[in-house]
Amino acid sequence: GLPARLDGVLSRLEQGNLNVRSLEVEKGLRRLDGSTRRVTSAILFAVLFAGGVALRLSGDDLGTALLILSAPIGLYAIGFLRLP
């Protein structure tokens, strides 16, 4: 009955094994995860873009490849592309 269930909950709480699920917390964590991915992508885009421009200005063809590679990463960072 209820006393046994309460005893079980209290035992788990004392042991540090009580898990509580909240849809709002899960939604917030998903949003934070997405934001973290976009910020990481934005940093990667900036590094590839700046490196590509610097190499292109020095006449290196690798700069073109870096600029092309940076395009989809930049689009993802600003939200035009979505990945699973």
C-alpha cells in the first residue's frame, strides 16, 4: 500500500537514487544542446572562413576549399540547415 511506497521513495531519496523527470527540464536541455551545437558550428565556421580568406589572399588554392567547406557549417550555425 501507500506506506510501503512512501518507504521505498524515502529509501531511494536517502541513497541518492531518486530520479525525477520533468518535461520542462528535458525541453530546456534539448534547447541548450541545440544552442551548444550551433555555437560550436559558428566557431568552426569562423575559423575555416578566416583561414580560407587568408590562404586565398596569399594565392593558395586550399583557401577555396576551406571557403566552400565553411558554407554548410555557417548555414547550420545560423539555422538554415538542421541535422538530426
